[in-house]
Amino acid sequence: MTSATSDKAAACLALSGSTTSVENGFTDIIGSFKNNCDRLFSQVTVAFKLDPSNSGTTELTTGLYGDSKANRTPKPSAIELPEAVILAHSRDVRPGETRKFKSSTHISKGATFRFDKITGF
């Protein structure tokens, strides 16, 4: 089996853009990438890292006397957490193809993330 190292894949695979999308109350990272080489990639993985200081953890409080309005305020983390990695996967990406992706894991609404890397083989 022939495989591409992440460096070779990175030269072929380019992230076109990414953002978030909310569907049925769940937030996902979505976007697209392009295969700029003349070869098929049977598996492509796009990786993002979440900022642990903005994990989206909230504390739910209610007003006095059963006030129906809930107040959601950020709750600071009690421990230092490592960056979470969020992945999106695509299969059989043809030469010259631009492919859309959606993260395989939901993220918290308002979470801060950044592109980490794209790999393929």
C-alpha cells in the first residue's frame, strides 16, 4: 500500500475554509478542502483544536421565586484541560475535487477552535 506522509498530503490538500453550523440544537465545524494533486486520497482527516479556556461550559441559574428566565453565565474551569481535538473525515477524494466536511463530534456553542492540520493517504 502506498501512503502519503502528512507533509506530502499537506502539499496536496488545502483547507478552503471553515465555520460552524447549528442543526437540531447541535453545533458542528463545517467547511471544505481541495485536493490539488493528481492522485486519489482514500482517506482524508481534517483536525481542529478547541481552546480549553473557552470550552463553552456554562452554569445554569434561575431567578428568585421560580423566575422562568434562566441565566447562563460562563463558569471558569477548576482544572487546566488539554486542547480537545475535533476531527472530520472524508473518503475517496478525487484529484482536483473540492470536498465539504462536517466534524464527527459536536462542539459547544460559542467554542473557539482553530485549524490544526490536514492529513491523507
